[in-house]
Amino acid sequence: MAVILHIETATTVCSVALAKDGVLLSLKEQNGDYSHAENLTIFIEDVLQQAKITISEIDAVAVSKGPGSYTGLRIGVSTAKGLCYSLDKPLIAVDTLKYLSLAVASSNFNSSLSASEELPTLFCPMLDARRMEVYCAIYNAEGNTVHGISAEIIDEHSFSDILNANQLVFFGDGSAKCKEVFSTNKNAFFIDDIVPSAKDMIGLSEYAFNTNQFEDVAYFEPFYLKDFVAGKKKAEL
């Protein structure tokens, strides 16, 4: 019987969930800005209080490992590692894009799509990067990888081979960039308002716990995918 604390900070969403044996006990999340540093520890305290569980009673900490925001991932992983180190608990890393894809594939989000039964349906979670670039991957309904995680600059030729033979469902905060590009492609579908949530990490984290798939707390790093690029300050007048 495992009690797992889940932390999601890969995007503008700050989300914390507590689960026991794969069942959600409590959830606290907020979307809109990168206030993770201010909110994360408060959200952790809140979900523990809601479930009437103390921090020492958890069996593991699961963290969304990316790709995503450099700063967001750093805050989430640093917090998770700190808890694991101080409590002597195992660390679980959950692939952000994979759990997003499984959440959509296993839900009724896509039930309203006018999809054809003649072609396979694949799922493409997208997280916003910069300009016309997104972090993305493509999975089938079982979560198997069809196109590995990459940073893609979207144009009319993107995923052309896959779209010729499959229906491709786009979602996540980066998918809005693709709507106009793929507007005339009958095999491209879009689901709005899909954002990362710690509650959707539960299935993969429970499996990882039961199969002893843990990270090295000392050396684990988030999957940033790209190097951090600091913005330049404007010259003072």
C-alpha cells in the first residue's frame, strides 16, 4: 500500500496531488503564472492536511520530469529531491508528455471528435516553447511511443507522413500554434484546455513504485530538452 505525493511544475500550472494505492486522495493546483516558488510548499501542506496524512507517512515522491519550463522543472525537482533526501523516501520521475497523452487517450475528451474508424488515432501532446516551437511527442492509445520527444518548429510540413496515415489529436498549451497550420487537414484534431495536472501522474507513478523504478536522488536532473537561455535586460535609459 503506497502513499505517493505528486508534484507537477513543468508549465504555468503548479499542481500537487496525493494518492494512495493509485487512488486520488487530495489535489491542489493553480494555473496562470509561474508562481511555483511561492505556492509549491503551501500546496504540499494543503493536500496532506486534506487527506489527514503527515509528510512522514508518504512512501514516495513523484515529480513531473519534463520537458517544459526550465525554471518550473528546476523548482519542482529540487523540492521533490529535498523531500526524498530528508525523509529517506524514493523518487519517481514521470514523463510529462506521456502522462498527458494517456490522460487524454483514456478519457472522454476526444469523444466529440468526428474521427473516422478507418484510420488509427494517435495522440500528440504539445507544450509551448518559443515562437512557433513546441515540445512534443506522439503516442498511441496505450502510451507507446510513435514519435520520440523533440523540440519542433511547426510548419505545414510537420508530421506530414504521420498525418497521411493516421488521425492525430493535438492538445496541450502548445497546440494552439498548430491550429491554423493544420486547419485544412482532415486528419488533424484539436482538444482545447488540456493542461498538466498532478492527478494524471498517478497511474504511471503507481506502476513505477510497484516495479521499483526509482531515480537516484543525488544525481537525477529534469529533462530540460533544451539549454536554458536567459533573457537580456533592457538597457537603462
